[in-house]
Amino acid sequence: MALVVKKFGGSSVATTEKIMNVAKRILNEKKPDDQVVVVVSAMGKTTDNLIKLAQGINKEPYQFTREMDMLLTTGEQVSISLLAMAFMTLGHPAVSMTGPMAGMKTDSAHTKGRILDITPERVHKELDAGKIVVVAGFQGKDDAGDYVTLGRGGSDTSAVALAGALHADSCEIYTDVDGVYTADPRIAKNARKMKEITYSEMLEMARLGAGVMQPRSVEMGQLLNIPIHVRSTFTTHTGTVIREDYTMKEEKDYVIRGVAHDDKVAKIAVLGIPNTPGIAHEIFSALAAAKIDVDMIVQSIRNIEKNVTDMVFTVSTGDLSEAKRVVDKVADKLGAVAVLVEEDVAKVSIVGAGMLGNPGTAARMFGALCKAGINIDIISTSEISISCLIKGAELEKAVNAIHDEFFND
Amino acid sequence: MALVVKKFGGSSVATTEKIMNVAKRILNEKKPDDQVVVVVSAMGKTTDNLIKLAQGINKEPYQFTREMDMLLTTGEQVSISLLAMAFMTLGHPAVSMTGPMAGMKTDSAHTKGRILDITPERVHKELDAGKIVVVAGFQGKDDAGDYVTLGRGGSDTSAVALAGALHADSCEIYTDVDGVYTADPRIAKNARKMKEITYSEMLEMARLGAGVMQPRSVEMGQLLNIPIHVRSTFTTHTGTVIREDYTMKEEKDYVIRGVAHDDKVAKIAVLGIPNTPGIAHEIFSALAAAKIDVDMIVQSIRNIEKNVTDMVFTVSTGDLSEAKRVVDKVADKLGAVAVLVEEDVAKVSIVGAGMLGNPGTAARMFGALCKAGINIDIISTSEISISCLIKGAELEKAVNAIHDEFFND
């Protein structure tokens, strides 16, 4: 007997036909003694449509966060009821539960809540009664008894947290890809599916642009030590298990775990600033005040005699115009020569705990880029990653060159 | 200071524009110290659309009553969140509550629940904090914590019950008509709006075909002694107050309170049955087993020498084909000569507690029909009503003739 939590996202339950397919698949794979909990998101575009409806009342409905949560939680409530009906239509007892019914307690940070505690007594009771339990992802309730949604990727987090609270044997996240790849398979010709990856590496991959899993759900898995099996909605192949440590030697032996990339990056260069104490603080506190995240930062000397410096950094493209506005003001005040913006840039990164014991890893990465004739603009590193900013047009070539360097076996 | 409960139905909140209009109207009418609770139904056709969605999973989704309640309660949850946002957009604090949040406790009869108790502490708390409280009608939760819907007319019942629990000063039901009329104004040229009507008379009017209010909500008002003000969504005119007893002499002084009619009636005649004990029981227990309500019943002697009798009764047109099937079988067994069905019939009724002390009332009704040249087929009476079955084609003439007889002042 195993207790399994399975999570299906909005695209997997976008129509009643797809909901029936999810139910059929789960019943096909279920062993007679298995206890199954299914966590689902809202159907397809439901959440977007509800937001549009609210915009008919007020163009900025998110100012009413409590009411937005009241509104948006109906999306999952619709899909859980339909999926439970689908199981029963196929002859298996089932019961749907909203997040609160399943015991999901959150803080009161409406539209971006955090799970504080789960008291899943009723889930256990229904499982013990032989039912498949269908739980609404993305939602819980706070102390006042109000609905709170968890923000982006919340359904994955619900599933992992529930698996932890239920002491589940596994937590399976069904997505439109069949696992985590060593690089984005749409770009890297030789990308391969990993069998395993550690929480830390997965978090670093996600931070650096790999979109498979939302970081919060991986953090939750790490916190509760719940292995997360990422697999495809459309095939029955084994996917990738995210866990504390490797169980398979062949996965552990790679120097790096994957190549991540991010093309939603823009570069801002503030040139010719008089190099006095506090200029970095001046620029980056102004950006922080505007809630703009800065990623890679390089300060370099422009003219040593005149003591003039350049400050170069990256922001996400979505923040670029606001960042430019903020920086222009500060640059003016500091007496900078110019503020330049470059949008055709991209970041390519390698991730892997293995590089800690392999001092030549960075050199191999730079060498691969050099051999491919790609110039590196900025380099930044973390404990388990190295990132290079390059020309956007060279991204595909760069990902393939680095991937082939490390995974050419 | 007054505590007012106002209920708006699905057509009043069918679009975001209409929701804004409801909010504006309520704020216009609200005195600064008033405490206002608004009970709303699902937007327009939402419930129908949700049922269609469920039919994509199973053609008979109502076999899964618990899951249908889980599904259908989302309809009101959407409208309460939008209406609360509308109040806040217009500058007034507001908060939405599902039925369970407002303390609506029901039995576990999913899709046709009954309210057992209301614990509206949180409603009071939010009202005392200066907020307009928007409550989802039609829903509550049972002891297990599951959603239960109240069945047809449930939102009216929610509003009246909540008004009772809150000791509200008034309960206003907004509809697409502006009150209760002495007869259906689409048929009776001289129909006039009543200022008041008693619960008992309203219940009898509803039972006999007047469609303004669902009987259960009137019963709830009677039980809790909450006056119900039925009024129009589209005008600010005073409507009709349903209450225990009259407060206005001019309303009390009418002999009858109104003329009701029902054209969804069919007549079944079982002719030439040997008149032995138990034949009525035989026919009507067969109909009861098939869950068919029988209304007017007349047994008359066909042939006194042969001791043969006729049994004539009415059912609603929706039940006619099933009733005919059931009755044909029994008639065959009883050796009846024939079973005749007549669909072109209608029932016209007068209602009024005043007729108890006015023995000539029935005679006046029959006289009015006679003067209009209308033949009466069947007559039935209750304590506060008299009904006549007539030809369907003569219904309009009958309603006007009777109405003019009693309201010609």
C-alpha cells in the first residue's frame, strides 16, 4: 500500500474531456491498495477569465486582495467537483475538498499566502473510507476563516505540502514536459532527461531560468524532505525525481547537473561616474526602492587617473523601462557620462553541486564559449552555479556548446 | 439606525455593469447609520452553465449531489466577491461571505438542503466595523463542513432566515416585478399592487399559481415573524410587505386578497368505474408512488343503478404523460370504461382570509363567472381560497371578471 499525492495543472484539466482522461489515467495506474490524493488547479484559462470579470468592476481589482481570493478560489472548486464526478462516473468512490476542507492553514497575505500548517484529518478519513480525495490546489484559509491563495505556482506547493502532512510515499507533479532536462530541449539538441536532481540544484536551475518547477514548491519539498516526481501528463514514462541526495550513481557522477538560460534579461551600463564612496549604494538603493531586482553586477575602472568608474548590471526585461527611469535620475545626480541600455543580451548558466570539488569547471565553460567564438560580457558565480552574460543572438549556440562540453559521453 | 437585509436575484447581478448598479442603488438609499447585509444569487445564467459543464462529465450529474453542491456554490461566490469589490470601488467598505462564513448551518440534504441554524457572529462583527456585508444566498454547510445548496428559491430563504437571525428591521427582496398584485397584471387589466398581504394569504396565492415568491421563503418569514418587502430592482417604489397581519385598514378591508391563476393544469377523467370501496385509494396511491401531485379531485356518480362512478382530477401539465401512463394501468385493473385527458383547462382562484366571515364570497365568484358566460368544470376550496377549473381559452376573461367583481371600487 502506498499513499500517493498527484498534482495536475490547469492545462491538464482544461476541458471536461481532459478531466475524464486524467481520471482514467489515475485509475489505470492505481494499485488496489493505493491511497490516492489528487491536487488540481483551475481549468485552463479560468483564472484569467475571472480576473477579466473583476476588471469589469475595477480596472485594478488586485487592490482588493481578499475579494480577489474569494473570487479566484472558485476556479479550483469547479475543477475538484468535476474531477470527483469523473472518478465516480468511472465507478470509483471519490470526494472533493477545498483547500480549507483539507486543512490547509495559511497566513493572511491574500493573493500571495504561505502555508502555515496542514491538519489533514478529513483527508485521511476519506482515504481510509476507500475514496480518492480531490483537493483544490493554490488555496487555504487563514485564522479569520477567509480564503487565501498562494500566488504563482501555488498548486505545486499545495501538493508538496499536503504530501508532507500526509506522510505520503510520493508526490507526483504532472506537467506538459516529461521531466527536468539537462538543458531546455527546445534549444539544446542533445539535452537529456535527468533521473534525479537535488532540491538545491533544482532551485538554482529555476532561479537561473529553468521553468519546470516554481521555486517555492521545491523549497517546500526540501523543508519537508518530500521527493518530488516531475512527469508528463501525456505519457506514462518515469520523469525526474527532485530529492535531497542522489540514489543513482550515474546521476551523481556528472560534474554539472544542467545548463540553464534566461533571455528575459537586459543590461544597463552607467558610464563615467566619479568613483567616490557610496555610489553603488546610491544606484542600487534607488532600484530597490522601486522594487526592481538587480541580478549580475560589475563595477570596473574606466579611467584610473581621473578616478572614474563604470557600473554595469542586469535586470529582467519587464523591469527595464522603470529601471532606466530610476537610473537616469541617479546618474544625473552622480554626474555620470552616460546611461546605456542593451536589450539583446542573455544569460547562460551551469548548475551543479559537483563543481565544488572540480576547480576546472569554470575554465571548461569559458573554453567551450571561446571555441564557439562567443564573447562573454559579464560573469557571476554562486556556490553551485556559474553564469555568463552574452549576446542574445548567440544564446542557442552557447547553450549547445556548453551542454556538449559537459554532457558529451 | 436600522439593520436591513436586501436580496438581489441572478438577473439583477447578471453582468458587472448590473452589479455596479446594484451597489450604487444600495449606497444611494443607505442612511449613514444603517447596517446593510446584501444577499445575492449567482450571476444570470451561471448556474445553468455550471450544470452544462457537469453534464460534460456525466449526463446525469445530479446523481452526485454533494459534488453538484461543491460546483454550484461557486456561482454565488463569484457574485459576492464582485459586489463587495463594487462597493469598495464606490468608496464604501464591504466584505463578502460565503453562506458558511455567515454561519448558515444546514442539514445534509445536498441540492435541497434546509437551514437548521444560523450563527451570524461574524456578520455582526463586520457590520459593527462599518462594512456592508455581502452574503452568498442559496448555500450553507452541514455538520461535516460540506457545502449544501437550498434548492429552488433558496436565496430568498437565505435572506429571510438571515434577517431573522440578525433581528433585522426589514428584509427586502428585489425582483423583476415591483410587488405582489391582486392578480397577474399581464392578464388582469385592473390589477393593483397590494401594500400588504399576510404570510398565509401569500402562501396560498403561491400555491395557486402566483409566481412572485417561493413558498419556502414565505414560510421562513412566517416562522421567524420577519416582514418581507417585495420590491423592484429597477424602481425605488415601495412594493408589497408580506407580514403576519395587516397594519393598514384599507388593505384589511377587502373581502379577498387576490385572484390567482394557473394554466399549467391538465384534467384526467377516469369514467365508469364500478363503485367499490378503495377505488380512490387504488388510483391515488399509484399516482403518489410515481411522485405525482394531484390537485383538484371530484368523484361523481355516473349511473346510480349500476353503481358506477367517475373520478376526475387535475395534475400539472409537466406530470401529465406519466400520470396518464399510471392511471391507464389502474383503470384497466378496475374495469373502467375510459380514461379521458383534457389539456385545455386552467384554474382560477380567489384567496383571502376575509372570506371566512363573508359567506357570500363563493356565490359572488360563481356569479361573476356566470355573467361572463364561463362554465365551471370543477370547484375546490380551502380555508382561505376557492378555485374553479375552467376552459383554458376562457382564463383571461375569468380572471378579469372575478377581479372586477371584488376590486371594483
